[in-house]
Amino acid sequence: MGYKSPGSYAVTIGHSTYDPADSTTYLFGSALGNPPETITGKRIIKFPVGGIIKRCVSVMICNVVSSNENISLYIRKNDTTDYLVDTVGNVTAAKIFDNLAMNIPIAIGDYVELKIVTPAWATNPTGVLSSGSIYIEIE
């Protein structure tokens, strides 16, 4: 029996422009032309093969920059379990969420959504657009 190297693939994630409110949870997936939702299950990404999510990176671009309160991004699996990608608090136009040490097992039929948890900002961002990728290693 020889060694079998696992394959991998990436799923593009992102959303169209929106103006996030204070202390709100938003969800998005790979429907790039749609803004995030506050209702779960509308922006899911389903997986055609099992594997392990190893990395997630997402860049949030703000037309009007927010104050520096923390914003958290999670991968929400099967609408039950949240895995923190990153928490960012800065006053730059590009907020980069990146976690290359993830280890989230997925099976055929599992799904995820990306979950943004906003703070109570002193200055809210506007014109927010995100894009990125989830990297999956096939077992």
C-alpha cells in the first residue's frame, strides 16, 4: 500500500456592499452578488467531498472606515458550531481576517456560513465589501 497525498481545493467567499449596524450578527457565503443576511441558512456553502478546513482568509474593505472596535469572523458549521477565524480591531480601510491553523472536519453534505459579529461602533463603517477563500484539504 503506497502513500496517498491528499488533494485540496478552495471555495471563494464574499458578499456585495452593505452598511453594517451596531451589535449585529451577519452571515454570508459564496453568493458574491448578495449582501450578508441576519438570518441563518440563506448563504450556505455545501461541501461535495469530505475533508478538513485548514485555512480561511477574508478581506473586508470599507468605503468609510470604522472606529477601532473589534469585529469577529467565524466559520459556522451546520448552523450549530462556530469556529473563530480572527478578530480584528483597527482603523484601516482593509481589515484582514486570516487563520491558517484551522482544523475543522467536514463530511459530504456539511455546510458552512461565514458569521460576522459587529461591535457597537463609535463610527460605523459604510460600503463594506468582503472577499476571500476557505481552503479544504481532502482526506
